[in-house]
Amino acid sequence: MRRLIPLALPFALAACAATGIGSPVLPGHVNAPPPSMPVAEDPLPLGVVWSWQGTQMSDDARLAPDAPERYTLQFLPGGTVSVRADCNRGNASYVRNGNALGFGPIALTRMMCPPGSRDGEFLKGLGAVSGLLFRGSDLVLTLKVDSGSMRFTSSRP
């Protein structure tokens, strides 16, 4: 019996030291893997100005502005997006959930743009946006019912 006490004593001390006096015993296995974490979505860079390069429709029709810098989006904190549609400027709300994206009504100035402006097509496209994805450094906004996509570039690195 005397031989068992010296052998049991190190195990008892190790058990007390592992939990610490007054420490709560945590449930679960000691060597269990950590719980899986949800995959983070690509962050939508705030404050970056995205210039419209064109819209590709599913019927192969293509729209492209003569001056992409006159058709821009800038996502801002608080779920707001600043919009420039040629000679008009405004803003709207946006909601993103994963790859799904939608814009609220766009409050916009109502100046008459010069002939050849693509402001109407640009705004119509924004009203049909249903999602987003990044292709390299480009932002691609997909349109509802797989009707096409709008491609934007930025000057960010």
C-alpha cells in the first residue's frame, strides 16, 4: 500500500494543477479541434471609386461609355453608395449579403446630359443589379435573371 501512495501522488498533483484552484472546468475534449468558422466574404472596399467600363448583356449586346470616369460608384460606410451618372450625381442605399447585392432607390440630380450620354443605360443597369463578384482587380455587378453584367475598375492598387 505504501508503494501506491508515492505513485498516485504525482497524478493527483498534476490533475489539480491542470485545472487550477477555483478555475472552471471547461467542457469538451482537451485535444479537440477548434470549431469551424464561417468563411469571410471578400470585403467591399469603402471609399474606392469604381469606374464603369461597360455592360455585357446575355444576348451579346454591349454598352460602353465614352468616358468611364463620368460613370462611377463609391461604396461608403453605413450602407450608402455615391453614384455619378455622367452629369448627374446622387446616392442610394445598398444591401450586401454574401455575393448578393441590391441598391435602393437612387436620389439623383436631374440635369440634362449632353447627347450621347449613357446615363439612362447606366442607371437602368444599377436598378437591375442582383449580385457582385471580383475578377482580378475588377468589380463585376451581375444583373437579375442572368441578363448580363456590369464591369467596373478602380485606381486602387
